Amino acid sequence: MMLSQTGTAELFEKCGIQLSSLQYSELSRYSDILTEWNEKINLTAITDPEGITVKHFLDSVYPFTFFELPKNASVIDIGSGAGFPSCPLKIFRRDISITLLDSLNKRVNFQKLLSDSLGLDAVCIHGRAEELGKAPEYREKFDAAAARAVANLAELCEYCLPFVKKGGVFAALKGSGGEEELSPAEDIIKKLGGSVELVKKYALPNGDGRTLILIRKVSATPPKYPRNKGQIKKALAAGVRKAKGATA
């Protein structure tokens, strides 16, 4: 169950986004499917109508108003879970094509049903980013990658930037204080062929702080990346120790 159309439209308007009747209907259907499936598999801890509207739907669309996502762009959503941010974004940007990648097959099954129900034409893939990021059919094939995952920025960049073609972008949707993850990630961003283009701090209508970190792909990612998960974790731990040593 969604908020009323008027209430939902008012929340989106606070962020400068116009909500059509069709978009409201599609978001309402999305909410119903999400709530129903959440009783079978753990998709979200947020189940109240306003929480779903603000913290999932609006939170997925709003950051994409801060930069230009080209018409007909191809977008891959890494660790896509319940379809955030790519599925709500597709409802507002029907011109883009979306690919959803998740490591849990149950979530991929949900995504497929959601896509079919809303006519999103999403490509839903069961797999791991650190493996598919090296596969020729996916590597550097997308105009944009997006992630709303909880992993730190350095780790997310290694998972996401290999999918982005030169000239494209990686949009990392972080919480309040997300900019603090930038400094430890600067080295790996450069190694992956990225350059930080935008750091935008903003708030949702309920006051929750958010940070958009936009990274432009300026050169090809070296073949050694992405590394496997163990190597990524080891490198991150070494970087933390080095940073602590430098400030000691």
C-alpha cells in the first residue's frame, strides 16, 4: 500500500520531481509486490508506506537529478537487491535500459517478476560483480553503473567501475557522511580509470542526509581489476593500516 497520490506527489515535488498518474500507479504496484515478497524473502526492513515512498522510491530517483544521465543510457545496478535504484529510475526514465546484478537468486527472481509486472524490460542477472566485471559481454559495456549498497566506496568502485565504458559514470548513492569515504578510495579510483566529478550532499524530505558521489570513467580499467573478494578485502585492510600509520 502506497501513500495517497496527492501525498506521494507532494513528497516528490519537494525534490523538484513531477509525478504523473501513471508513475504513481506503477510505484503503487511496485510497493504492493515488494511488500508481498518481503513476507517470503528478506528484501527490506522498511515496510511502512511513507518509508517505502521516501527511503526507497524517492531516494532512488532524486540523486539522478543532480547530473545528466544521457538519453537511452544503459545502466547496470550492482547489488540491486529489491531493484533500487534502477527500477524506480526506469519508471521515471523509460528511455534508459537497465541491467540488474545480484548474487542471491531469490532476489533475482523477485526482480524478474517485478520487471514483467511493470514492463521495465530489465535484464536480471544472478552473479557476482567481481567475476562478471571481467566477462567480455559486460566489461566496459555500460554508460552508467549505480549502487546503493552498504559497502564502502573503495570496494564499490572496484566492483562497479569495470562495467563502465570510457566516458561513462559510476553513481555511488551513500548515506550522510559518505564523503568521508573518498580519501581512502582515491588511490583505487585512479587505478581503476576513474576521476571524481561530483560530491553532492543533500537531504530527503524526512531530513535523512544523503551523499551522491559521481565518478567519471576517464580511462580503461586495467585487466587485473576487479580482484577477487578476498584480495579486495585484504587490500582495503592494508589501506586502513597505512592511513592509521600516517596519522599516528
